[in-house]
Amino acid sequence: MKKVICAMSGGIDSSVAAALLKRAGVDELRSSSRFANARVFEVVGVFLRLVDSPRFKEGRKVARKVAKNLKIPFLVLDLRKEFQKRIINEFLKEYRAGRTPNPCVICNREIKFNFLFKKARKLNANYIATGHYAQLKQGKLLRGKDKEKDQSYFLWQLNQKQLKHILFPIGNYTKTQVRNLAKKFKLPVFKIPESQEICFIQTTINDFLARHIKQKSGRIVDTKGKILGYHQGLTFYTIGQRKGIKLPGGPFYVLDKNLKKNVLIVTRNEKDLFKKELIAKKVNWISGKEPKLPLKIKAKIRYRHTAASTIIIKTLNSRTYHLKFNRPQRAITPGQSVVFYKGQEVLGGGIIC
């Protein structure tokens, strides 16, 4: 009998993933079948304790209840120290440097998959599973069936060695179907609302940043250097932002930040935010091999961005990649992930610099 450990957060997606695993064989899962006539195999639920907050405490309580309902073992991995060091501290470091990071992307690599695989080895498990809306076929990472919920964007740092031992049980379902499955399986989760915010932030990002980063007031200028007002700290602003600038005669948009001079640069002309090129660093190719370049692909410059046609080439220093879009893209932001697609397949990605 094959063994799989399933990350369980207490939410609908991971709970249904665990339920499907309990009812399905590995072969059926990896071929994205509907689990018809599937055999049962050994499942172990694992809750990742990342921070102490009401949200995580409730999640652990619900996940334990779901595991009991499914009659599977339930374990808790205390990763608070690792999460603080690798995710929260790095998140703050990036904001201090004027960038806008995506902590969920880094968490998948540094925390979730990293420690799930370590636990799987200790338990002699064959696979790990999560509730991500993504699919796997023949060593390729594909978008999830539900276009609105697709989470392949967050998984671009995975590699072939990992993909051989990963399952995404709900990747071939829509959110509506997952909710119906939760009711069908009588899981105590289908009334729980979805969480849209960063998991370790209880209120707003600005409140969190204000508590952890010392702010310094500075000038707000236009593209010609004319002083328009004063900001309360550069970390509160990101490229393309319109709300919260608090200047008369707007709307204004954040165009750039000068950290050395502590100056926020804004514009009234939204067209100024559109650019056709970017440089990406720390690029990962999921296949393990760099494709023949230059290559025509589609790329997403943020999670909710529509993938846009671009050509990717290697830069002269060979450590970064240059993307030239067919059409200008709005608010290309340093620190965010740019993810490469070829049809439904995720080829890889990098960090915008």
C-alpha cells in the first residue's frame, strides 16, 4: 500500500484533497481521473503550524476534526521559528529594500514543500499532496482546471525530482465542484469562508509594516521633480498604487521610489506605468533544462495578471533573463514573480529585478 502525507490547513481545498486521497489510488490521481473505481491507500494528514494566531488555531482545530472524520492519522509540524526566519524576516527585508515580495511563492519552496518532503522521508511516504489548484501530467506542471482559482503561478520553483512525488488531488476540479464534494463527504468545512490575505498578517499590510519597520517621512514629487507633498514612509507604497497617496488634484499613481533620497515619485498619467520590458533573476526551469532561446512564451507579472505574449532571452551576464512584451504591461514591480507559460504548461519563472 502506498503512503501519502497531505498538508491540511483546515480549509475546504486541503480537506477535500485529503478526502479524495483516502478514496483514490496514486495512478488515478496522477492521471487526473475522476477517481472512479479507485482503491484506498494510506493517508496521513499534516498541519503546518506557522504562526500563533486565531486563524491558525481554528485551522488546526478544523483540520484535526476532518482527519478524525476521515479516520486518518493527524500530525502537527511546528515550523514557527523557520517561518519567522525564512518568510516573515525576508518579507520585511524586501520591503525595506523598496521591493514588493510575494511571500506565498517563497513559502512554497522554503517551508511547505521543503518540510513536507522531510517529513515524508521520515515516515517512508511515497508522495506528498496539497490542496493547490494545479495539475501534473508526465512531469509537466499545468494550470488548474478552474481558471479563476488556478494556483500554478505560486509553484514555479518546483523541480522534476519533487514533481515525481507530488499530488494535486483537486487540480482537475472547479471550486464549485470542490464545495459540492465537501458536502458529499460531510466534511465540517464547507461553511468556512476563504482567506484572501497573507496568512501571517492579521489586519492590513500597512499596519504590519508600520509595527515592524521604522518609517521616515519624505517628499512626494512628480516626474519633473516638483514637490507635491510628503509621504509617511516608502514601504507603504508599491508601483502602480493609486489609493492612499492622499494628494489633492489626483488621481495619482506611484511610478517609482528613490530609496537613497527617500523620495516617492508619482504621476497623474496612468500611461507612464506601462513598460514593455523587464529583467528576471533567480530563474528556475521546471524541466531542469533551459529551453532554446530566444523563446516566444506568455508571462504573468503578478498572480491576478493576464498572461501576456513575450519573448525571453538570456542577458549578457548569463545570470538574468530579458523579457520583451508584445504590448506594454502595467506596473511591472520589482520583487514580484514573473511566471512563464507555454499553453497550459508552466515552464518556470523568476523574480522581477
